[in-house]
Amino acid sequence: MNQILLITDGGSNVGESPVIAAAQAYAEGITVNVAGVVDDGSVGEQGAVEIAEIARAGGGMSRIVSTRLLSQTVQMMTRQTVQGTIRQAVNQELRQLLGVESVAELPPAKRAEVVRVMEDLSENSPLRVALLIDASGSMKPKLAAVEEAIRDLGLSLQARKGESAVAVFHFPGELSNEACMLDLDWTDAPSRLGAIFAKLRMKGTTPTGPALLRVVEFFRETCGKINTEPQQPTTLIKRDDNGGVRSDYVV
Amino acid sequence: MITSSEKQLPPGTVLRGKWNGKRYRLERLLGLGANGQVYLASNGSRTCAVKIGKETEDLQAEANVLASLDQRERRRPPFLLDVDDAELQGRRFPFYAMQYVPGSPVKTYLRQHGAQWFGVIGYRLLERLAELHEAGWVFGDVKSDNVLVSDYGRVALVDYGGATGIGRGVRQFTEIYDRGYWAAGSRTADPAYDVFAVAVLWIHALDGKRLLQLTRTLLPQNRHPRELVELVRTNPTLQPMESWLDRALYGRFQHAREAGEYWRALVHAAAHPKTAREGQVPGWMAGLLAASVLLCGTAAVIWFLH
Ligand SMILES: Nc1ncnc2c1ncn2[C@@H]1O[C@H](COP(=O)(O)OP(=O)(O)OP(=O)(O)O)[C@@H](O)[C@H]1O
Ligand SMILES: [Mg+2]
């Protein structure tokens, strides 16, 4: 199961449409969820519409929340998407095998069994979540909450029985032609990203569409493989301690 | 299907089970939650509670937990009574019927009957959780609303939406009761997860204002069990149980039974003035002492009658 979670606070303004990019992601088997973070004021009508559209195109869900509720929301969206993916797959099987539309049409005794299977699958299937963080200027005061949400998500994923990993990107990248930049390669234990976030140079552009497409490619390239080479996730995790060996994977 | 903001069903509404054919007359709303609505209902002359769900799968998952507990604990009457669908105004609602649990949430109970009851309630709650753990489940979503207390401190759990097989990721939890939120451990379901939440429950019930204040002001990176212990240390009602709360918050109870035993020992130790620290009996402990004297008295009378 592959998911992208986009965390943003407004509309895109550069490059291809994020809605089309999200549709492409979904076509490649990656569900796109969007958390719109706002504290004072709102994302604006246009931003809100775009956020909802990206999620709809990406087969996922969107929520507009305050920083205080971000961790909870991210955790909830990820979990519900996992369940949704499994339910869809199981319901499809049921259609083919039994000719019923969904588990809700089965008599309660059968339903109990099918739901048990769904729960096992939700718990045990491998899961990959790529977080794509909007690092435009207006997001700066919200990054602490984003960091906390990532730590919190890591905690929930670690508790699963199935193999789980997260990767973290921010956009725009540092160079003018990078849509986004990898901060953390697939890891099953994301820790504080403070060191990374502290160094971010916030820029004005918001190339949400190109960034989404780049993350889709990343899924393809890595096949979600957790890097276990010596200098990879472990050093990345401990980065705060030694003050910044950065994996210079620039995308 | 339905959301909590959606309107409630009026009293007198009759649900007719599509598969099992039972009829339930809804009497009044008992509670609303993230997963559905719970009504007091009657099935013939029998009173029960009916939970109407939003998602078939979520509701069925809860019913599965209840069914497995009923399987395990055959000595008591089953809690889960029926699982079915009902049709109302052309829409299908999944629901299940269960025993009606009288009582009020812990916080309300303590407000009405006095904080001195928390010794008894705490013991009963840990015993109940231990049973659940021994059946292979962790409750997960321990919080005031889900712990109903009836006469003389009897305890029952409701809302098994968070119940999780031991070793899996906790399915549903409430942030401030969550061990992971306080950087006190993982979110993997183990008995200590529930025991931690019980400790927070007591802080929430007896020092709620300061707890909520703390969650609002503390930076995420500073969340730590020591912050909770600090609250306990400076609250006269909680202080007698400090050593228990400390162990629970630091995950130093492997089992709820063990936690229950220790709780019991503290309750008794504090009830005996000689062994109590500085010979001083805190108010709530004195109340408990009176209750236990009364109980002993009753026991003696019964003994005589035999
Ligand atoms: N068997 C019962 N007997 C009496 N009251 C009950 C019973 N089950 C639930 N309730 C009441 O209904 C409320 C809501 O039920 P429940 O917690 O199961 O719903 P939920 O949608 O799972 O809620 P949550 O948002 O807490 O997950 C409970 O807090 C409790 O007050
Ligand atoms: Mg509840």
C-alpha cells in the first residue's frame, strides 16, 4: 500500500496542475491525502477547493486543520486510507467470488469473518507513506507542528505488525529547477527532523504538481525499499545529534 | 451513513433487524461518538443498548471483539445480544444490540459521590482490564466516557472500538491518554498501555484543569511522564497514590493484575493509620476505611446468621 500525504497551507502557483499529478499518482497505485494547515485565517476559497480536488483526484481524503490537530489528523487519515484500500480490494474479491456489492450485503455471520480478514490485512500489509511538505514562507511557523506530526505518525506505523516506512520531502527544492527535495529516505523510525527543517530556506513558489510527480517517480525508483546501508536511515535518524550529515539526494 | 452531527432518531423509532428479525424500540439517546450513536432500547420486555454505526466494517469489528470476549468468558451472560441491519426511510443502518450498562462516566461519578471513591473504582477498573488482557485484548481507548460507574463504585467498560489484539497497533485512542503522545512508550497494544491510560484517567478526573493546561502549554518535545508525575506530586488527592501512578506512567507494571495488587495494597496501607505516612489519614482514605469497617460489620452479621 502506497500513500502520499501532502501537507500544505495554500494553493500551488508553478508548473503542472497538482490535481492532474494526483490523478497520475492514483493511477499508479498511490493514494494521495492532503492536510491543509491553517492557524489564523483560512486557506482561502481557492486553496480549499484545490486541496479537496487533489485528494479527490488522488483517491484519498483531505482535511483542513489547525496545527494543534495536525498529528491526530495525519494519523487518522493514514489509518483510514489503509482500511479503505483493503476494503476496496476485499469488496472487489467479493464481487468476483460471490457477486455481492460489498461486505455490507453479507449476512452478519459471514460479515464477521470477512471483517476479521480485512483487519488482519490492514495490520499486516506493507505500507509506504511519503510525506510531501510545503516549505513556502507562510508554512514556517507551522513546521514545528509538521515535525511533531511526522514523529507521531512514525509511532503509529512502528506499532503496526506489517512492515511500514515513511519518507519525507519538502518543496520547492533548493535549486531553481528542483520541484522538491528528499529530506529522509524510507525509514521505519523517523525521528525529529528539526535539523532539516531549521535549515530550510523558505521560498515563494509552490510547485505542488511537479513535486507530487517527482514523489511518484521516487516510489517507482526505490520500490519502497528501506535503505539499510550503514550510512542510511540510522545516520539520518541521529542527524540531530551530530548536527547534519545530510543525504544529498537531490531530486 | 450517519454522522454524529446528523439528526438523532426520535424516541419510539422501531428498528427491525433484516437478518435476525428482532425488533427494537428506541427509548432515548445514551451517547454519541465518532463511530455512531447509542440508544437505550427495548426488545419486548427486555432493556438493552443499541449502537447504530456509520461504517459496517467498523461496527462489525467492534462486534467481533465483543463476541470473542463472550466466547472467552462463558461464566457470565453474553454482552453482545444481536448484530443486524435495519432499514429506515429507505436507508440501511448497521447496528448491534448489547447489554445496557447503567452508570455514569468516572468523572461525573466522582463529582457526584466524592473523590474518596476513586480507590475502589481504581481497583475494579484494573481488575476488569486484567480480565480483558487475559483474554488477549487491550482496551486501548481508556477514558472517562468509556468507563461507566454505577452504585458503590461498580465499573463497566463501554466502547470497544479501541480494543486491539495484544501485539498490534492500538486501533483507537484519545490523545492525552496515549502513551505515545507523552513519549512514554510505543503505540503497540500491551497491558502496560492500558495501565498508563488509567494513570492519566485519574489525573484527568481529579486534576483535570491542570492536566489540560499542561497539554496546552507544553512543547511537544518536552512531553514526558515526569511532567505528569509532577502534577501528581502537587495534588493532595492524588499524592497518596503517587508511587502507583509513577510506576504506571513509567511503564513499570507488566500486567494489570500486578498494577491492581499494588493499588489495593496502597489503598489498604493508607486506610490503616499506623502504617500511613506520618500517621495522617487523607480524607478519601478515611472514607474508604469507614466503608471497609461497614463491610466487615456486614460480613460479621452474615457470619452470625449462618
Ligand atoms: N452498553 C451501553 N450502555 C450504556 N451506555 C452506553 C453503552 N454503550 C455506549 N454507551 C454510551 O454511549 C456513548 C457513546 O458510545 P460509544 O463510545 O460506543 O460510541 P463511539 O462512537 O465509539 O464513541 P467514541 O467517539 O468515544 O469512539 C458512551 O460514551 C456511553 O456513554
Ligand atoms: Mg466512546
